[in-house]
Amino acid sequence: MELICLKSCIQQFEYYKAVGEKTFEQLEESDLFWQYNTESNSIAIIVNHLSGNMKSRWTDFLHSDGEKECRNRDREFEAVIKTKKELLIKWEEGWNCLFNALNKITPNNFNTEIYIRNQSHTIIDAVNRQLAHYAYHIGQIVYIGKMIKSDHWKSLTIPKGKSLEFNTQKFSKGKHKGHFSDDLKN
């Protein structure tokens, strides 16, 4: 049961990663650095924070605290990424760290008690905590992208006014297996 739950969480992480990437694809490089005001984060700043969080939380997560001493969280909210290429590298580094860690979970280590800022977590608690955190920030990335693209935004899920068409297509397949995000990945 635990590994089935973990597999579902991994699929959710993959979904949110794809949502972020589909947003990046719609934007010009300069859009990644746009800020509504000085108190708001750009997409690049959000990616920098996500990457820093992922590397801290998931590096050696079974044996060391998820808040690494080398992490400088405050610096994650500064405009340190300067190009789209840098942004994509940071993005991949963070996600690779996450997926590599999750793929090391086995029935033998599933009940390992892990810590984030010295607070005990089960693996499922830590995974769910980070899944919610990453979804929150990727939602911000999408929202910024939609603000920038305005009428030129291409929907990442069901476009406005297309729910009936989408449901008709889904129900025409009959009962079937798969993950709800399979359509996004294609």
C-alpha cells in the first residue's frame, strides 16, 4: 500500500513538473524575469527557490535533516538566475534530486523517520508536505505566465468553454486505467 501511495505521489510530482515546463514553453526569455512589483517573485525567483528547497530536502534525506546547513533560503528569493538556460538547469537539478531520492525508497527503508528542521516526519508526511509546497509555487508560475500571455495563453488543462467536449472525449473511452495527467505529458 505504501509504495502504491508513493507511486501516485511521484506521478503528481511529474504532473506539476510538466505544468511548469509547459508554461516555460509559452514564454519569452524576458517573461521569466518579469515581476508585478518589487515584493513579487518572478518565475526565475520561484524556480531558484524550488530548486534550493528540493536540493535541501531530498539530498541524503534518509540520513540527514532536510534543512541543510549549506542552504541559504533567503538568497533563493534574490534575482540570481540571469538566463533561461540557467533557469532550466536549476529546474532540472532540483527535480533530478527529488526523483532520485524518491526512487531510492523501498519496502526496507519506507518506515525510516526523517527530519526537516529537526521535526520528525514519516516519508509519506514529508512527500505530501513537499508535494503541496511545489504545487503551490507551480500554480504561481502558471498564474504569472497567464498574466503575461493574456489572450495568447494556451490552456494547460481543460480550456474555458471546452468542458463538455473534454468530458465527452474522456467518457467515450469507457472505463480505463491511467493517470489524469497522461494527456498533459503528450
